Amino acid sequence: MPEKETLERAQQAKRSGKRPTTQAGEFIREEMHHIREGKHGARSTKQAIAIGLSKARRAGVKLPRPPKGSKRTTRRSAAYASRAGRRGRRRPARTRSRAITRALRREPRAAATRGALARQARQAARRRGAAARRAAARKAVRTKGPAERKAAARKAARTRRSR
């Protein structure tokens, strides 16, 4: 069950016309916080993101279906979560909920570290190709303020120097 603040932030994003993926980002953020504070773990960063996306679908965020290349079980569970989101709120099954929580508690906590998230982001960017990376960088420049831009330039220079 997502926290009240997360739902409010996602609704705020929807009201201000943000994309469904941005709305879902709030749920993923919450999941990372849960892992960091030791509520549960995740086998990988990818799994943590998947949990967040599932929560978003269940909360009624209209996310697109997973890509064709993804596993059949992934596509099926995404469809199931979307249907649950359309049905509206029902109380979660107690036994099932407890089983999920217990299983996740046994998982490691390294999936939400800064390094793991950075690795995941770089991997995803590599899969998308150079043009998409460049577009993302251009957008970042547009949306950053002068102080953030200066910090990013400093970091880029430091990276260049180390290479």
C-alpha cells in the first residue's frame, strides 16, 4: 500500500500534466526509501523499480504495457496490476501481503544504493543509444538552474581529467 504522501505527489504530477512515467517515478522513489530504511530488500535495482511500477499501476497510473521483448510473466503481471488499478481500492489479502513482505525482507539491501542506481541508469541509457542520451542531456541542461549547471560542468571536467 503506497503512502499517502506518495499518492498526493503522483496526483500533483498528473494535475500539472506530467507523463505517466513521471507519476510512477514517485512510487519508485518510495520503494527506494523503503529499502534504504530497512523495511525490506530487493534482489536487484531492476526488481525494486518493478515493485514501484506495479504499485503505480495498482494506484491507477495509466502506464504503457511492458515492451514486446519482456517476459510473458512480466507482461501478465503488469496487465493484472493495471486491472487492479481500474477496479479501485480493495483491501489487500492479508496472507498474500505477509508472504510478499517476508520474502522481500530476506533480500539484500544493496539495490537502492547510489552506485546501484547509477549503474542501472547507465545500463538503461546504453540500451537506448547515443541519440537518446544526447536528447536527455539537452533536456537536463534546459531544466537545470545555473547553480546545478555549474556543478554538472565541474563534474564533467573532473571526469574528463580522470580519463
